[in-house]
Amino acid sequence: MEKSVYKIFRLFFIFYFLAAFNAFSLGNQEKIPENDTISQEIRQQTANQVQAVTEPDRAEVVMKALIQAYPQQIERVERRNTDWAVFLRGKWYFFSGGRILPQELAVSAASYSSQPFYNYQAELQAWKNPTPEEAERYSSMSRNRNQNPLRRSSHFFDDLWRAHNSAESYERVKTLRFLGHPVTVHSMILEELSLVEEEILAASRRDSQVQAWINNISSLEGWAWRNIADTQSRSYHSYGLAVDFIMKSLGGKQTYWLWSSQHRNDWWNISYNERYHPPSAVIKAFEKYGFIWGGKWLYFDTMHFEYRPEILILNGMPPETRR
């Protein structure tokens, strides 16, 4: 009995001693108030560091989207030194601040405009008239575009599509009939266009607007070795990856910002109701198989579709793979 009391007393003493020591230690720690400026900066820096570690940077996201979009052409993607790169046809191409360049040109990245890996809407948002600040920004962009034409490097896409000049590009294209009209495109997207056509024809049997749009087509323009208008950058028509729909009638509506700018300085004020849009089912059919629509660009081009599956992947809209 005496030993039991002794054990209980000893345990009580140890517990009391540890509790007192812990309280003393906590009471003597330096406290940083929640509203202290330095502590806030430390917490923010820590949060930024955690975010930098856990979230992939833009270079990683873009380069991984490219290999997902073009698995037959791009062999692998990895971080090399301080930049992300993809291995294409025996050569490494680096992100280089948004300019996809071979290693030997990465040092001169600043002499090129960045590649357009941009936000692309799943649906057009409701039209809003530009604010005075936005109007001034768009006006300034137009002036700068004329004075400093875009100059994007074509090296990566030339290798991707094996089209480094007009003659080589022409060897890669084939002519098919699309919705009853001949069009010349890159041979690697023939199947995608055929699937798009199937979708549109199926929609036309349910939707009279789609059938009316098909009946209104005058001709299609595909491959043409040229630059984007008013730029020093290669058009996707040069690779046979873009298709323009020339319509019999636009009903008095606008279809291309540059044509509109010739008689309206404020081309950005042309609302959706004043533009000629294909039916939604047509746009969705193209997007389903890797094409984007120029009607969703600020510099709108509503007759234009081009094959850019990486843009759709980057915006959470991955296209369907081939059947």
C-alpha cells in the first residue's frame, strides 16, 4: 500500500513539473503580433514560395500542352537547366519567355514577339461596350501594330509541320471536298476535317440555321503561303492548317476586323450583333476536333478556323482524339 501511494505521488510530481516547464517556455517565446508589418511580409513570402513550388509555371503548362496536342511529332518534354523544352525532330525547343525557339536562338528571344498561347473562351460572353479606357488601349494597340509589326519565330512550327518554305509546305497538303467545296489543307488534318464535316451535316438535319449557313457558302480558302496581314509572322494558312469560309452574303454584317477598320476606326466597337457568326453548332463541331474560331479573338476574324489543339488544351477544352 505504501509503495502504491509513493508511485502515485511520483507520477503527480512529474506531471506537475512538465506542465510548469512548458508554460514557462511558451511564456518566454517572442510573440509576433498578427498586424505586424514584418510578420505579414514573412507570411506572404512563405505563401508565395509554397505557391511557386506547388503550381506549375506557364512554361511547364504550355510545353506539356504541346506534347499532348502533338504526340506523334514531339518525343518528350522536360525542364532543362532553367527553362522548359520539348524535343522535336532531333532538336530541343525552349520556351524562352513565350518564344518557342531552338537553343541557338534562345539568346536572341527578345528580338521576337511571343507566341500566341492565349485564353480562349468556351462560350462568348455577353457583349459589353468597351469602356473609354479599353477603347484607348485598343486604339493604341492598333497604332503599335502598324508601327511595330508582329515578328514571331516560325522555327518550331516549321519543324512541327515540316514546312520551312512554300515548296516544302505545298508537298504536305492535299485537296478534299468539305461541305461540297474543294479546299487544300495539310495532309495530317484530313481526318479531323472529315469528322468536323460529319458533325456539321448531322447538325444540319436538326437545325435549319446550320443548313442555311451551308447553303450560303460560296467557297473555302485553305493553304496559301503568306504572312498574317500587317505582320511579319507566318499565317497558319501557310501550313494548310486554316480554313476561311467565303459566304455568298454577309447580310450587311462584318467578318474581319482589318476590313472593318478601313471604314471604322473603332472596329472594337462592332458588337456581336453586327458581326457575321456561323451557327453555334458549327463552331462547336470545329472545336471538338482541335480547331479554334477567329470570332473569339479581339482582332475578330469570324470566317476563320485554324487547327490549334494546344490552345484548347490550355483552356480546359481538350479536343476528342481520332476514332
